[in-house]
Amino acid sequence: MFKNRICKIAVVDDEEGIRLGSKSILEAFEVEVDEDEETLNFQIVDFADKNSFVINLEKEDDPDLVLLDCKLPDGNGIDILDEYLSEKDDVVVIIITAYATVENAVKTTKMGAFDFLAKPFTPDQLRHSVRKAVNHLYLKRKAVQLEKKQKSIRFEFLSVLAHELKSPINAVEGYLDLMENEIMGDQIGKYSKIIGNCTDRIGGMRKLIMDLLDLTRIESGKKKREVTRIDAATILREAMANFKLSAEQSKLEIQIKAPDKLEIDGDEGELMIIYNNLISNAIKYNRENGRVTAKLSKIEQGIEIEVEDTGIGLKEEDRKRLFQEFTRIKNEKTRNIQGSGLGLSIVRKITDLYQGTIEVNSKYGKGTVFKIRLNCSSY
Amino acid sequence: MDKERKTALIVDDDEDYLFQMEANLQRLDYEVTTASSVQEATAIMEENRDVDLVLVDLMMDNMDDGFVLAHKIRRINENIPIIMTTSVAKDTGYEFDSVKGENREWLKIDKILNKPVRFEQLKTVLATLK
């Protein structure tokens, strides 16, 4: 935020006493600026007139802070402020003057001066004013930095998203081109695999868009939470039932271990999203003739959901990246598995809404267990 | 060596795309082999150096797999026509279109095509390569 943790101050005043005094006070001064409690020191450069200051301003790096006298032998501090400094967002100006009038104060503040120091001032007044200015500058720079970082995260998210949306469109477009050119003859029956593939890719794209909407609603806080008394066990059985067909297609056995009824205070939609994502992952990343087991139990602070698969498992290095947006673990075993890459990051955000925890245990080649604990009243 | 049909190798990690290009090239009378990774493709090339055409996707498991593979193929067979396909030409930072022919010293690729590649386009490009 400050180069080498040094704040560069330019003192512009024709009175030698002010220049030397400020210099000795500020060079011995330290300010703690941020949460790390690191200290900031000061380096002072001083100028006796307008001309030498302006020349230096054009030649060297801008100072962080300027202590600017109103009345200089070859010009007026207010003019310097107006002409050279008011456009510089990253420089803070403190006006010093023996002619402290309200009119001057208003005028210079309008031009962007941060503070106003009346001559003669005590060392404490100077230190107080400089500390205030430095903190102001620190917060301002921090805000700019944060904004830049957010912009770059947003850009990265959007470019990955654009890529993820483009690839199903490309696939469908390619298939349509095959049909248009009757590459496989003029019998519609020859194209049934192609049509099936198109439907799959479009379905995947719809899932991505739905996931994206869920994610942004949760993140922006716009998704209304409806916390009511719900039966987590019945909802689990409903969720499992929805995957019955795809489990059968993958020749998977599905098991539910849950009490007949387990009432909690929670949002039904949120719980359903957690179940759906965990179960669909357990099916997608499984092996033929494997098994998916979903368990639900009451624990002290609420409920515990556990979904176990007998699938391909995770490597240790992949496990760490699992909850990042658009992370899809790419290797020879997962290449042909489709997904939005947003499922688990949504699950994590919902779990956070319940101040819950997620535990992932996995053995590469053997299977994975997701264990989610939600804090809620359970009955 | 006389061969009845020309052979092509398509390398891409997108199953849909492999299916489409395979169908297109078969229609253009090629015998087609597919591979979905650099390793797989290199193994195929080492076994059969006389492939008549290679289509390589730029981004597979890694950002630059297509370049890596193209280099490997060049080392195995200097003269084989290589077509690179990509859906991210604009994002790579390489100025594909301005680096043409002899000037493309860093890697001799015969043609870069943006995905999705259409049948008519493929047909035209292959005609100019002959």
C-alpha cells in the first residue's frame, strides 16, 4: 500500500522553521495503519517555493502526502492545489496557512484538500493531522485494491462461464451440421444417437443455467429463505426416488438409511439442493454395479447427511479444489462425465447458511463419502 | 506406398466432437482413428507414421496440449498435414491469422479452424491441402 512501508511527504513552505520543524517531528514519527499492526515511517522532502516543488512533481514519483503552505514567494498554494494536485486521486493534501479563514478552508476543501492546519501549530497537531491523512489514504488505497481484485475474479468467472456455455452450443451445432449434410444418409433413424446426444448436451446446459441462478440467488442474499418445520427424511426419500431411473441405467444399487421421520426447522428447497447434488455426484462418479448409500441421522446440533459411493474416488490434490466454482476434476476416468462444475460450491454456500460443516473422505479408486452437518433445531 | 483409403487421426477430449468429425471424415472417404489425449495420440502416431491427416484440438487436459502434440507429431513425421481446431482462438493471445505459412516458424501447422467445424468448410480445407 505504501512502498517499503514508507510514506513520502512533501513539505512546501517558504518558512525554514516550518520545514525543519516538520521534518524532525515527522521523521521521528510512526503510524500503525493496518490490521497487521505494521508501522509506517516517514520520509520528508521539502521545498521553499512553488517552482522547485512543481519541477520535482514532474520529475519524480508523486509524494503520498503534501503539506502545502498557502502563501509562497512565487505563487499561491491554492493555485498549486488547483493546477497540479486536485486531479491526483492518490495524493492527500494538507493546507498550512497563517491566514486561517473559513472561506479559505471551504475553498481548499472543495479543491480536494483533506485537512487544514493553522499556523502556528504544535507538534501534536501536526502528528494528529498526518495520522488522519495517512489512515484516509490507506483505506482509500485498500478499497481500490479490493475493487480491482473483485473485478478480476468476476472476469475470470465470466470467461469460464462463457466457455462452459459455448461448448454445448458447439456440440449441438456440429450435430445439426451433420444432419443438414446428411452425412449418415437420409434415414432419420440413423440419427437417433445424434439426437440423443443433442438432448443430453442441452439438458446439461439447462442444469448449468439453473445452478448458476441458484448460486447467484444464494450469494446475493436475494433467495428468500423459508425456514419452516420440514421432514428431512421424507425429502431425502423423494430426492432418491428422482434418481431411481438414472441409477438403474448405470446399474447402481441405491440404499437409504434414515428414520421414518426426522423433522427440522429448515428450508425445503435448500435441503433438496444439497441432496440432489450429493446424490447425482455419487451416481455420476460411480462404477458399474456400484452402490450409493444415503444416510440421515439426528445429532446434537441438528442433522447429519451422509452420501457414500463406491466410485472412482478422489486424489488428495483434487480434494482441495472440490468446492471451487467450475472445478471439475479432469482425468481419464471423468472425461465423459457431464456437470456444471457449480454443484458443490452451491452445496457449500447452503451449508454455510446453516453454519454447518462438510467433511469429505475419499480413497482414489474406491469411493467417496460426503458428510454434511447442519445446525438446526431437530425434533 | 499405395493405400486404398486415406487415413486420418482426430485428437480431441470432447466425445461429441470426435463423433462428428469422425462421421464427416468418413463421408469424405477417410479411414478414421480417434484419440482423446496427447499420450494416446502419440502412441498411435508412433505405431503408424503414415497417417495422411491429423486434426488436433488445442485445449485438452492442459491449455497447450494441442501445441505439445503438434510438436511431437512433427518429430515423428515432418510432412503430415496438421489441422488445429479450437473454440478459444481469441482467448489464447496467439495471433493465429496473422502468423501464416513460412512465418509460422515456431510451429508449422497447416491450418487453424475455429470450432464448430462445418462439413463444407472441412471439405474445402482438405481440398486446398492436397
